[in-house]
Amino acid sequence: MTSLSVEMLAADTVEPITSAGNAQLGIAVLAGIAVIVLLITRFKLHAFLALTIGSLALGAFAGAPLDKAIASFSTGLGSTVAGVGVLIALGAILGKLLADSGGADQIVDTILAKAGGRAMPWAMVLIASIIGLPLFFEVGIVLLIPVVLMVAKRGNYSLMRIGIPALAGLSVMHGLIPPHPGPLVAIDAIGANLGVTLALGLVVAIPTVIIAGPVFSKFAARWVDIPAPEKMLFSTGGAPQTPAQRASDDLDKRPSFAATVATVLLPVVLMMAKALVDIIVDDPENGLQRVTDVIGSPLIALLAAVLVGIFTLGRAAGFTKERIGSTVEKSLAPIAGVLLIVGAGGGFKQTLIDIGVGQMILDFSKDWAIPTLLLAWLIAVAIRLATGSATVATISAAGLVAPLAADMSTSHAALLVLAIGAGSLFFSHVNDAGFWLVKEYFGMNVGQTIKTWSVMETIISVVGIVFVLLLSLVL
């Protein structure tokens, strides 16, 4: 359990900052979420501001003194940023090195050179899954969609047959696998073991991405049969560069395929090694376990990958010290909004805890027949549909169900994280920025985007929770 998790559980045992009854608290939670939804959807307010205002509204509706509501929000924001902010920053640096050095292109080109025909959708899933490990979803789309369009154009493939597997790989990594922000925040909020969550997340992710990717793409290609839009393909001559112009096109050399893959997978290997040693040895005083506890911690694992990547990616591409420094600097600016949203989500979560919502949920759920994992999924689904943000859905749902994880085993706490992650991906539609990003890149209309992208997201969510529930029966 992380220090943040200990603080959260401790906070849940103190006297609530309001004496409101369960009925008032329930109304306050619904009203607070409604404020956030309304501000994001109707007034197009940034999620950071919406979450901040919604947190204060939550405290006010619950009858909490304003100064205490502000203190709760500030405490939650600070704790969340302290817990995951550095990890998000390290992930952004690694992703930028991967893109600018040509490492991502090297993975793509190597796999595509060895794949063809019916194997191509499977190759796209593999590419997207590997590339998607250290990258934010939006960055992954910008990086991979141009490749998808070129493969579809040159190989005369159906755009959906190639594109859906790539999108599925990126989306599954984003929703279920740390070090993405959503899973990391949920792990902290629930007090789950990161290594176990990562291992079980991979178990759930593999069949999920197969069903939502190559399998569903056969149907998507029949429903929406469109060519790759010319405006997004590589420009020629003196024409302006399009999004398909790759960042590494001006490089004289690129890192090797083996070195690139090894660098991307390094943090995953270190975190999984920690989880395996914790399970097999299970002795905090054991020397091996103490070493793996250090090198397998998310901070050290990602830091190690970044430091290794400076040499295996940056230096291998011929980057000077100045260019490496510039790459690192440029990687941090785009994540400011992500950090603020995640932090504000943590503030909303802490406000939920401090007004006593945790105990209210425990009181209500004692007589419910619905399993905790399914309840967590349903809460995340509702928030996702309302706000359009997978990250907001994950953070809010994790804060609401965190008290239910207090008596859970290590494996079931990890499955609770995955249930929330799966719910956060349900049916992306017009209030989701990713919906419009996919629509524009693929040149589809709204109806076509719903038939393909939105249905794919729903399949990921439903298949994900099914496999989570199946795992809960055997673990």
C-alpha cells in the first residue's frame, strides 16, 4: 500500500466534516457530479475548473463549512499530484523520446515489414499496444493514425480493418495498464498493489484487445467502408506538412528495434519482477525482495527507463545533449492540463471521503446483492457517459468505491481498479475529445464514428468487466 493510500484510508476513519445524513449526502453527491457534468458538457468549461467548482459545490450541498471543503479539496489535490504527478511527467518524457528519436517508427516499420494480408490487423494491435504503453492516448493517436492511413492506402486495406485494431490497442492500454494516469490514480485511491494490478491488467487486456480489435474490425469494415482520407496522407514537394509527417523523417539514423522495445518494456519488466518476488518470497526482510521493492517501484522503474532511453533512443538517434534537453523540456508542457485535471479529480475524491460518502456507500451496499466489482464498473460507466472523460470517470469512481476495498485481498483490490478502468471506457460519444479526434483523422461523419469507434469502446468496456468478474471467481 502506498503512503497516499494510507493517508486516504486514515482520512476515511476520522469524523466527517459534516453531520449530514445519508439522504442529504446522496443528494449532495448527485448534485456535485451534476455540476461537473453541466459545466463540462453545457458550458464547455475545462475539466480542471469544473472539478474544482464541483468539489466546492459538493461540500456546500452536504452542509460542510466552506473552509473545510476548501481544505479537503486542497489536500486531495496535493496528495494526488504528489502520488502520480512525477510518474505522469516521466511517462511523457519517455513517450517524447520514443517519438522524436524515431524509435516508434522503428517498431512500426519493423513489424509491418514482417506482416501482410490477414496478419496486418494483428500487427496493428501489436504495434499500438507496444507504443501505447508509455504514451498518452491522444499522443498515441497522433503518432499511429498517419501510419494506419499509409498502410491502408499502400496495401489497399479497408481503413476500418486496420484502424480499429490500432485504436483498440491504444484504448485498452490507456484504460487498464499503468503507468497511464487513470489506472495510477485508481491504484493510489484504492490502495492496490501496482505490480499485481499490472499483471492482472495484462491478463484482462490481451483477450479484450483481440475481441475489440481484429475480431470487431471485420464487422466495422462492413458497416463503414471508406478510403483513407487524402488530406491526412504524407504531403509532397513544397506543400505544408500534414499530421502524417513523422517526427523522425529528418533523422540520419534511428535506434534499433531491439533497443527500442527493451526500453519501452523496461518499466513493465521491473514492476512485474517486484510483483512476482513479493508473491513468491513474501518476506519484507529478504534482501532480494528489498531490492525489487526499490527498483520495481513506479518512480524508479520509469526513471530508469527515461535514463536508459536517453542513451538507447536519444543518443542512438544522434541527438546532442542540447537536443535531448530540448526534447525533455517540450515533453512536459503538454501534460500541464493532464496534471491539473488529475489533481482536481483527487481533490474531488478527497472531498467525497471527508464528507462521509465512504461510510454512506458502505451503509447502502451492505444489503445490496450487486457485486462490488460490478458496482464500481457501473459507477464509472455513468460518470464516463456524463462527462466524456475516462480520466474523470476513473478518478471519481475510485474515490466513491475506495472504502469498499478496505477488506479486499490484494488480487481483488487490483481487480477493482481494472473494473473501474473498464467502466471508464464505455461508449465514447460527442462529449469526448477522443471521439472528435478519431472522426477527423479518419474522415468519418458522426454516425460512422459511433458505429465504429463508439461501439469499439463499448466492447472493450463490456469484455473487460466480464474477464474481471471471471478472474474474481478464481482468485
